[in-house]
Amino acid sequence: MNKKQKMGILGGTFDPIHLGHLILAKQLAEKLKLDKVLFIPSASPPHKDLSEVSDAKIRFEMTKLAVEDNHLFSVSDIELKREGRSYTVITIQELKKLYPDSEPYLLGGSDILDEINTWKEPEKIFELIKVVIGVRPGFNKIDKDNEFLKKSIVYPINGLEISSSQIREKVKKGESRINPSDRPT
């Protein structure tokens, strides 16, 4: 009997991908003893205005460059190949067919707990895959009564207090760094 490969799945818009994403993936991979982490840039994120999102192929290439130095990390274009919106539940179903000998884990930051109830078939996601939440410093204001929190595996991680939206805002202003006063509360 072959041991199943433990595979983390980290999806997102990655607009842009940043060190916070990489730290989350690395630390959760270590805690879960994952064999691989698959980054999946969302081609057509359902909760975003597509006119405000960078081209999917550019985000895919940025993600490939960001992960190329880590042997545990790879990037999938599974959502770029699919027509329509990029729904996590559909991606997980496809990945389970592509990797039948894997033990998959959906990785995410604590911010997904605030929005997962708006995702397509969130209950189904929890039936299909183990959901692992990394809680970064300063992001621990989680609703303890959240039904999805109770179904998730939660780990504290040491992460950067930065988000892609903060990076985009800094770029628009011509600024290149995050100051301590910019950190979210």
C-alpha cells in the first residue's frame, strides 16, 4: 500500500502574490508535513470586479516566479484552462480526479472565514477536503461561533501583516514599502 501524498492547495487572486502568501504556505506545509503545495491563481475570481484585477496570465507568471526557488511549491493553471468563474469547489473536485492518490488540504488565511459562507457550496468544500487556516499576528479577531471555524484545522503562524490590497494601494500612490502605521488592526 502506497502512502498518499499530502498536498496543500493555496488558491487566490494573487494580485500580487507576496511574501505573506509564501510564509503562510511554508509554515502550514511544515506543520502538516506536506509533500507539496500547489498554488492556484484564480482566473476569474467570483467576488472581484474583473476590471480591477490584473490579467490572469500575468498573475500566473508572477506566481510561478515567486515559488520557483522552493522545491515544495508548484503552480497550477487549472483555473486558467476552465471557462467561467473560478469556484473553489469545482477546482477541488477536479484536483481530486487529477491527484487521486493525494491527501489534499485547502490552505488559507483567517480572512477566508469571514467570506467562505458566500462561496459556491461551502458545505461541499468541507466534505471534499480538510480546510486549514493559518492565523497571522494581528488577524486573530475570529468569530468563535463561525460554523466554518469549527470545521477547520487552525494553526497560529508567524506572518507578515500585509495584504495584496495594501500592496496595490501603495503602488497606486507610488510608494514601495509598508510602514508600521499601515498595518491592519
